[in-house]
Amino acid sequence: MTTVSNRSRPQTRRPGFARLLRAEWTKFRTVRGWVIGLAIAALVTVLLGLFSASGSQSSCGGPTDVCPAVPIGPGGEAVDDKFYFVHRSLQGDGSITVRLTSMTGQVRLPDATPGVRNVISKVEPWAKAGVMVKDGTRQGSAYAALMLTGAHGVRMQYNYTHDVAGGPGGVSRTSPRWLRLVRSGDDLTGYESADGSRWSKVGTARLAGLPATVRIGLFAASPGDLTVTQADLGGVVAASRFAQATGVFESVSVRGGTSGGAWSHDDLGATKEPDGTIHHPGGVVESGGTFTVTGVGDIAPRTDGMTIEKTLSGLPAGLIVVIVVAVVFITAEYRRGLIRTTLLASPGRGRVLAAKAVVLAALTFLAGLVAAGVTMPVGAHILRSNGNYILPVASLTQLRVVAGTAALVAVVAVLALALGTVFRRSAPAITTALVLVILPRILATTSVLPVDAARWLLRLTPAAGFAIQQSIPAYPQVTASFSPQAGWYPLPPWAGLAVCGGYAALALGLAVLLLRRRDA
């Protein structure tokens, strides 16, 4: 009996993954049309973005126009810091305690009769009246405040972007709200009470670097009355009307090293007329220890203005080119019959597709990185040269927008590659990719769909990935129309990209399954 050694049998060895990567890279770079396609995708993104930026002009850009300075908060963000402040100096630690017995408001609507002011009684949901400790009276300076709002109960807010919820409900003379703000070094702690005896902690804010001497007192403010109506062809129309809030404070007690004597009054951020008078001034009436404070404006992060991602408006057009290149990267092999040769050289079909995906993702990420890295700073420079104000963001946020844009391009490319593998033909794969990625974004960000439908579209489709470009978050404590038509995405940046990545992963998994089961 003859025994045949296993060593004498021919062995089929799979090429290493590095060899597969090298092979796919060689395929891509030797097809001039694919390389040119990626270059065109990057160029289209850059040129359309810069063209859009050059066409955006601001009325403040002329040599005789002077735009008001935008306050910058402690975190470097643009802020609204406009309110009426009744205050004293506080040296070192101390506290302020008040009893708030009333909160009312007024809103001016369009005049029904010419010359007759149409003013109604209404308290805006984010109108606020309460107590505050602030690093001076400079707009944008650090602060912590404990307040009652129009419809969101007691809140503790600090340094513009932070908001902590307290107890719900409103206020009346028979049901007052006691507020107390205590300073201990850099820590500011807010308490609330229904009777002035039993206190509940709302929250603590740490304001690093707070000076020894600060301002402590009462304040009132109200953002404009925002009305959002549905447009005839979809989308929304937002309008803001003048509004003010008035708080009535009793039993005002300040402890610690205070200046004493008369209270100082400041209408922070008030807009002045050409003759120097204040447009829509706030005010205070003091009588027998009761302070009636009226104010307009808001203390919050600013969300209205140009954002850095506006420079990347050419990305959807660039993605269309990327989708075409990604699909053809696989369908060209099916069309020419080369896929059989590829799969014979490497029996591991899933590994072949994985290698294609890695090479394509790396190349498209690089193309997206170059496009975004060039467009954003150059486009921002053009916008500023045209007199536009761009809302400032941190360097890490700018990096996230650039790198996230590149990641989005890579994920969309992998999704298109997977669809090309599933359909094995270019036309249906390209069409499907455009319907999944580009079409939802167009429908959601133009005045075509109702706001809720647009939001769901940007939650449930791969177009959610565009959220990675959003540089300014939609703050819940800000009165604004955070609709997709206004450039706001319903998901956080990385969550949106994860949705798009999930689609790409599912499509790639389906492609691997079909590639293994079907004949080449």
C-alpha cells in the first residue's frame, strides 16, 4: 500500500491581504479615468464652494458700514449677551436671595391699524428673570445665573452654553419662587425653594479664573417672539417680533462683602439710536424693597450667522462624481469579464471585496481631505473679505468638520462600491446611491418637505452623514428655528455619520454574501 504524503499534494494558497491591497491599488492607479475622476470630485467641491463664498456679500462690507461687534463668550463662541442688570459689587464669597412673585411679558405684533401699536401680553418660553453673578458688565464675560423662565421652569445657566433644569412650573403672588445663588471661590451654586425655608439644589457651576470682585444682582431678559409657519411649497418661514419680560423681586438679600448703598443699573447690549437714546430700553422700579425689572434680549449662545460649513456647499456635487467612480471600480470588471480572473487569483471573495473597499476608502478619504482642507479656510477668507461674519468655533471643531467631511466621502464611496457589487451594473447602482445619499439631502434642505418629514429623512437615510459638517450645535435653550431648511441636522455630527456608516456596512455585508453565492 502506497502512502501519499500531504507535502506532495498541490496547495492553493491565498495571497496575503497586503498583496490584495497592492493589486487593487495597481488596478485603480493604472486606469487614468478613475484617477482623473477623483481629482475632478475634489476640484468640483473646491470650485463650487469658493464660487458660492465669493457670491455672498454683507451690507457691512462697505468702507462706510460699521457692523456691531459680536460678543465672544469664555469658550470662544459667539454669544448674545443683552439684558437689564441691577447689581452691586461682591468681594470674595457671598450670596443673593430673592423671592420672585411675578413674571409677565409683552410682545409687539404687526399693527392692525396704521399708527396704533399692537402689543399683547405674553411671556416667551425662554424669557428669564432671576439672580446673577457676573465677571463685570462687559458683554461676553463669565457668569452664572439662577432664573425662572417663561415655560421651562427654574433653570441654572452659566457661560452661555450650559443649562441645568430645576423645578417646573411658573410663579404668582400666591405661589412665589425663592431663588438663591451662592458663590464659594470659583463655584457658583443655585438653590430654589417654594417657601424660603426648605431649599433644593439646582446645580453648581465652576467658573475657573473668576476674579475676587464680581457683580451680583437681579436681571430680566426676553428673546424675540418667534413664529414659524409652513410655507406653501414646504419648508418654513420664521419671523421674530419684539418681546420683553418683567420680573417682580421681593425680600432681596445680599450677603458677603458687598458695596452696599444704591444699586447700579445697566442695560447691557442695548441698541442705540443715532441720537444716543436706547432702542427698546429696559428698566427698574424700586419701591419699598420691591424691584420690578424689565429687560429685552437674551443671554445665550448665538446661532444666527454664517457657519464654516457653508464653504462646503459643493460637496454634494463632488459626491456624485465619487459615487460614479466607486461604482465603476467594480462594475468595470464585471463588464469586461475580468472579475473571473480576480477571483481565481484570490479564492477568498470577501477578502477581494474588502481590499477594494479599503483602497477606495483610503483614496476617497484623501481626496475629501484635500478638498475640505483647501475649501474651508480659503472660502472663509473670501466670506470675511466680503464683509460676512462667520460664527467662531474651536480648532478641534474645525478639524472635525474637515476630517469628518473626508470620512463622509469615504463612507459614501464604500456604499457605492457595495451597491455596484450587488447590482453588477453601473446604471442601477449609481441611481440607487444617488437616491439614498444625494436626493434626501436635497429634499430635506430645500423648501420641499414639511419640517418633521425633512428631519426624519435626515435621521433614517445615509444623508444623515452630512451632519458631520455641522459646526454649531442646536442648543435647546435658544429660541430659534432649528430646521433642516435652515441648515440644522436632527442628529449629532458623529451619530449622523454612524447612520451613513451603518448603511455602508449593511450594503457591504450583502455584497459579500451575494459575491460568494453567485457565479462571477
